[in-house]
Amino acid sequence: MQETRTITLTVNGETISEAVPNRLNLIDFLRGTLGLTGSHVGCEHGVCGACTLEVDGAMVRGCLIFAVQADGSQITTIEGLAEDGRSAALREAFIQRNALQCGYCTPGMLASALEYVESGGAADRSAIREHISGNYCRCTGYQAVVEAVCDVIEGRVST
Amino acid sequence: MKAPDFRYTRPVTMAEALALLGDEENEASPLAGGQSLVPMMNFRMAQPEILVDLGALKELRGIENADGGLRIGAMTRYAELAASKLVSERAPLVAMALPHIAHAAIRNRGTIGGSVALADPAAEMPAVLQALDARIELVSASGTRTVPASEFFLGMYETALEEGELVAAILLGPVAAERRFGFHELARRHGDYAMAGVTASATARPDGTFVDWRIAHFSVADCAVRATGAEAALEGAKPTDAEALEAAKEALSEIDFSADLNASAKTKRHLAGVVMTRALEGM
């Protein structure tokens, strides 16, 4: 018998109350229970970064938080970042730079890159690489991702 | 890979948390940032019956001035340490180590107390705290005690924590203006577990020589270890003194090097000397 607990949290601006199993992690709750499948699941142990999303203003691993821990939190998934326009410039830059191929890492990569841009990060390629070092991409070799982030910081993208 | 089932509690008072952790009827585990515990649960390396989430305990958070030094609450997140002016001013070695601890998203959740309590042999903080002569404040239902960092880390995931005890805070003494610090680690990819790393502190004298060395290696043995032989070899020498450095590298033989997935014990022995040389170059 799985232990459950009722949590109330805000997801992409909407207040949600749900009974969840204690052992359910946040990303599975968002994808499986709420149907928000934009943020991906990769390794399930915090290494690949595909599940990166925003909890209470910080980008974190969705697979390393149990949904019960997020009780009372403000969550923004990749859908939320798109809806409110926050990720618009980065998405456009990713397209222009061809910074994705299969797209599996892209939601997490956008989330991590957005934190860098929004925190006033410089167009410094090594600093950008360091910031996205927790996000695996097996297609691009990262160069195009780094260029896309630089384009946004240096204002070369219009949306 | 999903975590096994568990009971979940989120106490709002220390008394409640300590009662839960001290209850011998249950196998309770504190949950700090969860950046190591949750993966360990997913791998079934850890299967606590009860998780005591420390996230609501405000008294475990924050960075305070303490007699010219710092008192860092155990639940203070790495990202909070990195953003703190107090930390960069009064604990520069902590600030030097922070960018090497995993990745930004992990640092947004991971806590200093969690790292200390876990005592992962590859973690930076246990070595940093030994090089700073830090003290660890432990709390349980029966009271509070402090243990020097040099006596706290006992082995692989093994610490001086007793049943029902919790890491409450990290205590750092004031830092003299002449104190210098060094840090270096080698990792295959930025933010990965180190293949070998070192932390160092020493007092610079006007003639350029350094005394009162503290050197602690991590990710080379079962736990972070002080390199006391190397410290003795460097006493009174300049960090760039080739002869003293050779003797210090030689003295690293006292460490009981152990292999991991990254490298053999022999390679670790070699890398321990490499990181020490590079850390000293920066002092």
C-alpha cells in the first residue's frame, strides 16, 4: 500500500490540489498526473538535466524532488516558460542557431540557459559552458547552444 | 528507477524533528536537499522507512556572523552560499570550492549540512572544512555538541554522527588577513565527481614563507583526509619551493589511497601530488 499525501501547489500560475504517493517524484507528477509532458525525463538520478524546471524561482532537477516536498511551491515548467514569453528569445535563438537536433535535452537546456540569461550572465563562452555543464546533449556538441545563448545576451535575436 | 515507498514527515519544529529521528522504533532518515539521497533511494542504495524533511525548519538555515567567523545553518543551500558576501569575505576557501560542486541546478537544492552528514569521499566540503579547522555543531533530543571537522569524517559515508543526531550548523572561526587558500580538483567534466582534489590553507609571513599549513585531499581515499606529512614538509617554506614540494608529495604516501570508478589507487596517488602542486601555485 503506497502512502499518499495531499499537496497544494501552483503550476504555471494555476493552483492545483492532488493526492500523490510519497514516492512520486515531481517530474513524474507533472508529466504523468498533470499531463505536462514538455519537461523530459532522462536518467532519473540528477545527471542528465533533461528534467530541469523552475521551483520557487530556481532551476532544479525535477527528478530529485519528491512531489510531496513541493507542497506550497510555485512551479514553472517549460510550458509555463513558453506561455509567459520568458523563453521566447532563447527559443528563437535555438532555432536560428540550430541548437537542437533530436530535441530531447532542449526543455532542460532552455531552462538552464534561461537562468543564466535572467541572472545577468555575461556573453562569456566558458561561463555559459560551465552553467549548462549539467545538461547533457548527445547531438549538437554544445557549440550551437552556446552561440544561441550569446545571441540572446548580446541582443541579436528579435521575437 | 523509482524510490521505494516511505513515510514522509515535514516537521515544523526542531523538537518534533529530533523526536522523530531519535525514535528507535523507526528507521528515519533526514532529508536535506535530497541531491544525493534521492538518487541513492532511486538506486535502492538507501531505503529509509521515514523521511524527515528538514525543509520547513527555519532555524537550520542562514549564514550568520559568529564572533568574527561564521555560523552556517546546515540547510543552507550551495547557491545561497555562492551568493553570500559574508561567505566570500570570511570563508574564501568555501567560495573557491563552490563552483566545482556539481552543477547550477544541483547547487540550487543541495545543502552544506547534507554534504557533511553524507560524507561522500568525492565531496568537496568535507575537505574544505578540514582545511579551515571548522567545527560541526550536532544536535539531538538530548542536547548539542560540537566536533572538529578533523574528527568528524571517519570513512566512506561514515561520520561521528550518533543515532538520532543531526548536523545543525557549520562553525568557522575568524580568518586572519595573512591566511592564504588553495583549491584544485581534476574532473572529467566540469561538475562531475572529482578524480582527485585538494584544499589548502596557510599563513603567509612577510618574507614570503608560509606556516601553519592545513592540507586536505578528497576523492583519493575512503573519506576526505588531512595530509599531515605534507603539511609538515611545507612548514616554513614558500609554496613555490621545489624541494619542500617534492618532500610534501613524497609524504602523501601516508594516505591510504583507494580506487574508484575513475582511477586506480596508484593513479590517485599520482593525481594527489598533481592537484596539490597546482593548488599551491595559486596561493
